[in-house]
Amino acid sequence: MFTIVSERFAGECAVEYAAILDSELKTEYKSGFETLAEQENKQELLAKVLESSRELAKLSDKVFEPTFNLLLHLIDILRSELDVSLEQQLSAILPEIQKVVVVPDDVLSKDRSSIRVSSLVSVFSNLFNFVPPQSQLRVQVLKDILSIVSKHSLLNVAGPLAQHLKVWLTDCNASSEDIKSIYMQVIDLLFKDQNDAQAVTLFKELIQLGGSSLSSSEYSQFFIHTLNSTVYINLDSIDFEPLQQDPVLYNLLSIYKDSNLEDFATLSKDLSSYNINIDNLTNKLKLVAVTRIASKKNHLSYAEISDELHIALDQVEEFLIKCIKSGLIAGRLDQDKEQFYIHKVSKLNSTSKEDWEFISSRLAGWTSQIAKLQTVIESVQSRRGKRVPPPQVLQKFYQQKQELKEQKELLQQEREKEAQQIM
């Protein structure tokens, strides 16, 4: 390995860089670089240094990255002393780095020209960091990084990239097409890495940056990713209006949010042309549906679960155990009575229209009954001339009304909170 010392003169760095190439590739750069350095012919020296970058692809993995880093440092020194554009010089060496042939990190090779994938990604990353933040060259380097990462499935790179995309692409004034392309590639990698939460966050960020330019196919691509995810993803906070151009997927979106198994069974025959894992999606919808069913009851029979979720009766208990392990519900199984007693339910979907209608109708009914009772009490009070405590039934009605109001407020809070979360 080689150490770069920033205080060193350009001539010294150039001679060391040339010595590495000569030692590794049997070239003859050193004497020429020494002569140019002694003559202080920095313009010609920079030209020769840029020309020598074509040799980088021939280096072994052991010296490839440190030699490239030394080259970057040398270019930076020379262009600063000559007062020329750093972007222009880096643009000249980029095509040479793009020519590098790589092998997977786990492939052992004695071929001197073999360079590991991780080494090339590291070199591109160093080049990216050298490029001025406002330079369009950053977009191309980022595309090269994503191309390598996607081709060789280096999924762990996607997370760190996602954290800075917005700043990088905004600073260099990237085009809307480049922004979409890069974001969608990173989102794809995040889903493959099962980093679903960050993928959803990044898609929302993309909508903010260029939502009006996103096509229905790009919305479809993201939606299908969420369907194929191993976890249930709450999509209530995303406006999928462009998805209406695909009636099948738009219908599926509604079914997905409502976890409607009957409608899904009907629609599933139309999904053969889509890259959707039907078995995985069916399983997820059943898991979500059980929380919807259980949220309004304190116990469920095995037969009821079997009928509602279309699960064989002898498989219900196994299904409930899976739900309990996943944290969706908590409760007690009674094998003898074939009953499941519910202690807690994790509500995955936001409050449904039916939930609000149920609460509103109950509140309206109780309000009407309480008003009638209040009228009777006031009539009695006026006849007797003194206040009397309200009957117990009225006190109970007031208590139930207050509890229902609190439940409505809680459901509203859950809806607002879940709009920012992924389950």
C-alpha cells in the first residue's frame, strides 16, 4: 500500500506514481516524469499523467486502488498549480476507469489484470468525492457506481447511497430524468436488500423532487416492489393517482389497502402478466385481514377464521401461531374449544371507512337517546323544583359516549402516525 502526503511536491508524487507503473507493468514512465519534473514543465507533465491513466486497467487488485488514489492526488496538485479545471482533468481519466474488468470478491484469480468489484467501487467512490459538488460529472460517476452495484448485487451499498442522494443530485443540478433513473435504481436495490422502510422513504422523496414527471410505469414498478416485499407496507401516505392508467393495478391497490381476500381471489387471474408473487401477497393479505377481524372482537373461533380467511380448519392454529410470532396479535389459544382469545391487536391499516361509519352511527344514536333522557330529567326537575342526580343509565350513556369519543380520537392519531410509518 502507498501513503499519500498532501504536502509533497508534484514532481515527487509524479516520480513515485511512475515508479509504481514501471514496477508493476514493466513500463518506462519514471525517467520521462523525472525529466519533466526537473524542467518544471507542469503542463506537459499533467498531459503525460493523464495519458498514463490507460495503464490503470492493467494493474493487479493489490495496487490498483492505492495507485489510483495517488493519481488523483497528483492531478489535483498539478491542475491547482496550473489553475485549470479539475472537472476537465477528471473527465479525461473516467473512460479509462470504465474499461476496468472486474471479478467478484469471492473469486480467487492469479490473473494480474483481475480487479475485485469492491476495489472498483471504492475507486469510483474516491473519484466521486474528488469531483466538485456542483459538477455534472458527479451524475455520470454515480451512474457508473450503480451500474456495477446492480450488476454484481452489492446490495449493502444502497443504504449509504440513499442517505445522500437528494443533496448530491440537487447540488449538481441533475436533470429530472437522471434523478428518476438514479432514484429508481437505488429503490430497486433497497427492496432487494429487504430495506423496505428506506425504499419507501426514498420513493416519497422522489415524489417531492419530481412527482409531476413520474410516469405511471414508475409508480407501477414501485407498487409491485411493495407487493413482493416480505412485509406489509402501509401505502396510505402515498398518492397513487397516476396508477389509474393501469386499471388492474389500481384495483389491486384498493384491495391491498382493504385486505379484501374475496376481491383479490377474483382479480388474481388478471395478474399473470405482472411480476407479482401471488402466494406471498395472499399470505400478507391474510395476516393483515386477521388484525382487521380481531380488532372488533375479544375472541374468534377457529371455524370463523377458517371461513373469513379461506384457511383449512386444520391449519388455523398454525396460522394463528405465526400471527402471534410476527407480533400482529397477542392472545391465548384454546385447543379444546377451538377458540382464540384476543388480548391485543396491532392495527396495520389506517382506519377504514367502515370504522368511521360505525363510530359515527353509534355516537349519533347515543346522542339522540341522551338528549331524550336529558329532556325527561329537566321535566322532572322543573316539577320537583330541585336537582336530582341523573339515573344510572344516563351516567352509563355519558361514560360510553366519552369512551367512544376517545376511541375516535385515538384512531385519528393512529391514522396520522401510520401515514409516516411502514409496518
